[in-house]
Amino acid sequence: MTTTSVAQNNWMTGLEVPRWVINGVAAVATRRTCFSAEVSDSNHAATTAAYTVAESRNEALMNELGEARRVLEAAYGDREGNFQEISYVTHMIYEVPEFLRKNPKYQTLIQQVASGPKDEERNTAAEGTFVIKPGTTTLAQLPELTPGAETAMKFQDWLELTTAVMCDVSEQSGSWWRRVLQEVESTYRRWLGSTPLERLSIQPEGEELSVDRWLRLNARVSAMLLGAMSPEQQAEMVSHRISTSVVKMLYRLHTLYQPGGSNEREDILRKLQSPADNLASNTLSEVLRVLRSWPRWIARCASLQMMPPDSSVLARGLKQLTSSHLEQSQDAAFRTAMVRTSLRLDGQPRMEDVYAYQRHLQAEVETLLASRPAATTTTGQEQPRLRALERPTSAREREKGKDKDKGSPAAALALIAKLEDKKRERLENETVTTLDAVNLAALTMDKSWWDYVRDYVDIGSHEAGLRALRDAPFLQGLPGECLNGMVQESICERGWDVMKKVDFLSRPQKRRLWTAKRWIVHLYAGAVGHYKMFQLDEGDTVVIELDLERNKAHDIQRDSTWRMLMWGALTGRIEAVVGGPPGRNGLPCLDQKATKKDVRNLTLVARMLWLYTVAEAARTTSSALPPNRKRPVAFMVEHPAEENWVGNHPSTTSLWTTTTWRAFAEEMGMGLVTFDQGVMGATTTSTTTLGTNIYYLMGLDAMREESAEGEARPRPVDGTWSSGLVDAVVMALQFWRRQPREIPRMAALTAAQWKEHVASGHAKYHRDCLTCVMSRGTGRRHARVKHPDMFTLTTDIEGPIKPGLDVSSKGALGKGLRYMLIGKYTLPREYVKAYSGKEPPRDDGMGELQ
């Protein structure tokens, strides 16, 4: 019998090898020897019989070995290598026939088989193995999920403790855990820098860390992580189907605790600015706890790449935290005052000075806490004492409390001064708070209606939207029914819910609107509409045509339809708003009582103007999509011209003469383009006016059809646009999409323009500049017309003239002059030559004045 000890594959640790497998492997080793031998003809019959028996046994064992190999390879899976190269069985016992053991030719081979594999073979086998060590199978419990920086920092501490345990799960678990953390942290950093909508699509990668060679390690660590979670967190991991992936579970924990998120950053800054607010109770031990946590907050600021508050703010916060306790000890208060003076904390301290100040305060508080006697309790009960024994027995004993020490007057004065200082400090703080409130109220009062619109768009403040609606100049004087429902709330964060409630659009149409970046909204498009407008519907631009005659759901007074339009406006998607609102037969005057139909017409006009206002404001804020920011919104409203208005009803007026339109045009910089649709393909003569900010429509102005005087001109019967007008609008919007260009308008100078004007020495004259107005006529003439027309007299004033050598006029009545009037008359030389037949003088007649 020969016993061979060889290395066993690590994944088979703890498994009992079946006997038939041992016999099969032994048969392989024996077969290598048996079939390579050349049996001599001189062997006797017994040797031949033994050989025959051994060969038959080998054939049977080889069949069993083939079956065993298939079973083991199925268990081994897709791992690298194969069973034949890295698998060995410990202590295999096999029998070699006696005639082979006695043959000298096979002695060396038998000894090699008996000695087992060499050291380098064992090392090679060990390198290809992966063993899960027995040991720790539980982790520390995850911290309770509460808002604030403490929970995020406790989660970081938990990760630090978990890393030490993960490095001892197996030989290579440390490197695997580092790769897991790198993958999770890189994905989490992308999650922090994304928008709420983009975060939904961010998922960690690293699938290779949970399959193949890491399969068992991933399963072990997944069970350990689930054991460290609360039941609610375990249920969430199971519901998301990520309980078998360590990378996904760890990423989900990061998004739950949000280390380095906005909440933690805000909480850390608040704790550094006013650490006294973090005290659970105003005790010395609680103050010491906050002081010991202060350096960690500073370190957390540095790790998050945050700028800590100013050094003076940090020093003031530490003083407020400890002043009430340090003032109780005169020595501690004196030493602290000396430290503040030496570090110059009341001036402009450095961060190093604040660190030294914090260490000093922590040492002082620790000293005070150690010097206070600890409370002691006695196990014995207090002995009862008869109260009658304390009763005075005579009148002299009754007055034994007289002439006692009444205390030090200096201590009383110091206590009174301290109380007065606290009252004075409280009064100063209340005064500062009141001044801040007054200043804030003043700023709020100084806000314009446009500022409220921006707040409504940017932060979604419903109150700001109502204030903007109240203060907007172009909505003043309208009936209250016209403004109902114009300001909607909770739209931006519920965009798809808004889309789902629109019942006149199919799901693909809703998806098209949802994904489009630019909307062209055509309101009151008519029953037939204009198919040419849909030439603009391409790429990321979509065209929306609405009209009540097509579908009752197109009514923009319905909440679902109006909320869809407002969502497009608030997200900065609306590129253009065009349309011809109703009320073409006249709108009611503000001093007249409006009928129900008039109120509806005014409501539709007001909603069109408000939709453009919100869309324009959204593109000036960060709520708009990046390609649309700072990009103007096109606007065009079509209505019969004022000159085409027949004032048979004094209670009605044209849109262009209403205070609503005039205020809107002044605030938003709109212009008027008046033309005749008869020259643009209309069947009737219709003088139309466009109120627009599109520069490319200015070419339509003053296009009219010439007709004989007194010829009857037919009136339009409806508000249908001519084909030429539709073509012009489509072409103008195509140009607008390539390069938006608004009509020129008068606007106040911006801060940068004022700075440029002052830096140029007031070279350009501005009527709203005090320096230009006060110094006019004292410098270079600021004439707008450099080359005046012929036969034109231009005059200007020179002065005041500074005193010089000759400051008085000549003559008998000479006196000091400070100003002079200079005139220039433009007379063409060729005109003089043609009129008089003479050549005009070359010196313009100046020689004759001498």
C-alpha cells in the first residue's frame, strides 16, 4: 500500500470525498503506469493473469471516474482552470500490482507518484483558489435614519468599522471591498451633481463584483449587510430586488443617508455658525460635548471641499457657546479674555487663531467640569429629628438670627452690573433683529411685479405668483373673474401628472410634448387651422394649435389645458405664443359694465398675455432648460386695426386702445405692425394690426392696397388669416429659431451701461443723467444730426465762459459776457450759383465782416 498526500482544492474544504472518487483517481494513477509498461514475453502465466485482472479493474474504475468528473465539473461551474489541473485528493490510497513494483524500470515513476506534487505545483494550486474564512458573520447595526449631519457622519463611521471587518472575510476580500467602495462613491458623486429627474436613471455598475469568482463573497457580505439593517431598510432592499448585490445595496444606503448632501452641508454650516443651538441642555458636560465635536465639523467641511464660515463668525459662535459658564469662574474668564486679546479675535482673526481659541475653551471647560464636586448618595436613611427640639425656649433665643453677615456690597454691585449687561445685550440683539426685519420689509416693498414673477417661476412660490398677478400693470382694472385660476401651484414637480389629465391628447402626443425642448403655441387657431404652421414641427420643436371650435377640451379656461400650458411656460419650453384672440367686435371699456361674453373675451386675452409673461420670466432663471436660458420668447397677437374700428357702440373699444395692451406693450417692449390683408391673399380688405416683438415681421408694416378715393371697401366677415400672413408668420418663426431678434425698444440703462457712460466722461448726452443735464452747453455740442438738411438753421449755446485776459465786450456799453449764441445756416453753394449767376465767396463771406 502506498499513501500519497497532495493539496486539496480550497473550494472542497469541509466536504467528504466519496470512496468511489478516491478509487477512481487511484485508478488513473495506476493506469498511467499499467498501460505504459511493456510486458516482457518472459513473464510467466501468473504475471499475465494479474495484468488481465488489473486491466479489467481499471476499465470499471475509469467509467466511475468519468461519471465523477462530470458531477464535479458541474459543481465547479465556469471558474478558470479545470478539475484535472487544480484538483487533488488528500491521502489517496491505491495499490500498484506487485510485478510492477518489482520491475526496476518503473521504480522511479512509482516513487514520484507516491511523493505527491512538488512545492511549485502546490503554490500554483493555492494561487487559483478562493476561500471564504470562517469568523465574523455580523456587522454593527446601521445608525437610525434621521435628518441632519449627525446621521451622515455616523454612517461614515459605520463604513469605517465595516471596512475592517470586510478585509478579513477572505484572502482577497480587502481588494474586492475597495473596488466596491470606489464604484459606489463614483456613482454617488454623479448622483449628487444631478437634477432630481436625472437621478432616477443613475444606477451603479460593477456587475462583475457579484458574479464568477466573487459569487460566494458577494453572497456572504449581502447577508451581513442585510443583518445590519433595520426591518424597514431590509424590506426596501427586497422590494427593489437588490438584496443580492452588495454594490447596489451600498449605493442605496448612500442615497438614503446622503453623506456630503445638501442637508449635511447646511447642518454643518449652521452648527459652525451657532454651535449653542446644538445644546440639548445648558449643562457644562453638554457644552464640552459640542466643543469636542467642533474640530470634526471643521474637518468634515474640508473633506466635502466646503468653505467654512468666516473666522470672526466661528470665534463669535464659540464665545456664545461658553460665555455663560466661563463667567462663573473669574480665573477662567480672565484667562479667556487674555487669550482673545493675544489672538486678536475681535479684529480679523485667522483660522489658526480660531483653532487655538477652541482648544483653550475646551481645556477651560474640562477644568471647570473636573473641579466641580460629584454628587454623592448615602445608603443609610436620614435620622429622624424631633421638630420641638428646635423650638426656642426663651425670647433671647428667638433673636439669635440678628447681626449676621449681610454679604459684600462689591459682590452685589458686580451681580447687578452683570444683570444690567445681560439686559443691555438682549436689548441690542432685539434692536438688530428689528432693524433686519424692517430692512427685509423695505426690500419686499421695493420688489416690482417682475421680481414676483421670477420668484413664482424660480422657487414655485404660489404667494409670489398671486402678488405678481395683483401688481402687474397690464392686469389692473380687469374684472376679478378674469384672473381666477391664472396662477397654478405644484406644477413643475408634477409634470407628467399634468400631462396625464389632458384628455384631448393621445399618449404618444403627450410623450412628444414631454420630450420636446421648444413649444410653439398657436392659440385661437380657428376651426380649420393652418397646416403650414406645422412646418415648424420638427426636431425638438413641437407646434400646439388650440381652438374651442375644434374641441371643447381646447378651452384654455379648463384647468387641465391651462396647467399643461403653464407647465411648458414654467419649464422654459415655450418658444413662441401667437394667436388672434376673440373680441374682434370690440372689448368693453373699463368704465362700462361688462357682459358675460365680454368677461370671457377679456379672460382669454389676459391669459394669452400672462402665458407669455411667465414663459419670458422662466427663461431668465435656472428653471429653464440649458439651451433655452437667456433666449427671448416670440409673441404675436393679431386683431383688427384701430383705424378699421367702427365706433357704433360707445361702450366698446379696440384692443389697441385699452390700458391692458398699452401697459403690456410698455412693460414688455412690444411694437405695432399695421397692414392690409387684402394685398396678402385675403378675399376681403381687412386692415389688421399685429402686436409683436418679432423683428422679422416689421416688414409688413404699411403694406396697403391702393384704391380710388371714395371706393367702397368691403368689411371682413371673420378673423381668418390670409395665406400671405400665415406664410410671413411661419417664415418669421423659422428665422427666429435660428437667430431670435426682437424689435428695437427704449430701455433704461443697465448698471454696466451707466459705468461705461461715466468712464467715457459723459461723451454721450443722456437726459436721465444729472451731470449731462447740469453741464449742457458748457462743452462739445451733443448734436444727434451730424449733417443737417439744406436751408436749415441750427443754433447752440456756448458757456459759461471762464474768466481770461479779456473778459469784457468791446464798445461804450461793454460788460462781462458768460454765454454766446452761435447759429449756422446751411445754404447750398450750387443753389447760390444757379440763382445769382455768380460764384459764391470761398471764405463764406467772412472777409466782408472784417
